[in-house]
Amino acid sequence: MGWVYMKITEKKEVLKRLNYLIGHLKGNKKMVDEGKYCIDVIRQNQAVEAALKKVDKIILRSHLETCVVPAIKSKGKSEKSKVLDEITEVFEMEQRLQ
């Protein structure tokens, strides 16, 4: 299966959110450098994690639309198996991280 990239609207949204997250992480680093209260740093880190999960949701939805659905509709069993294995692996990794 050839590479299929996310739609331009999703790509723009993901890039916008990632740029925001980079700025937020720099702010978190600055808080640590300045010796801010630990709980405040943790709360800011949790905000970054939540925002990153939103980015993942956008990417996953795009992947489902642009890669998974076409692979499922295709006649190639190996393509179907590959995308299903990938999705399963992503969810298994998420479970291990929790």
C-alpha cells in the first residue's frame, strides 16, 4: 500500500496544535528552570498530555479515513491485515503506557 497522507485540513490543524504544544513545553521547562511549585508544573504537564491526546485523535481519525477504510475495502488480505495489526499495536501500546 502506498503512503497516504492526512487531508490538508487535518494536517494544518495538527501542525497548529503541535506548534502550540512546543510553546507550552517551553513554558513548562521555564517553570522548572525558575523553580516553580511542583504541582503547578505537573498540572501544566497534564495539560500538554491532554492536548497531545487531542492531536493523536485527529491523526487517528484521519488515518482511519485515508488508510484503514480503503485497505478494508480493498481486495488484498495482506493490506487489511497490516492496517488492523497497526491499529491493534497502537492501542496495545497505549494500554502499556497507562
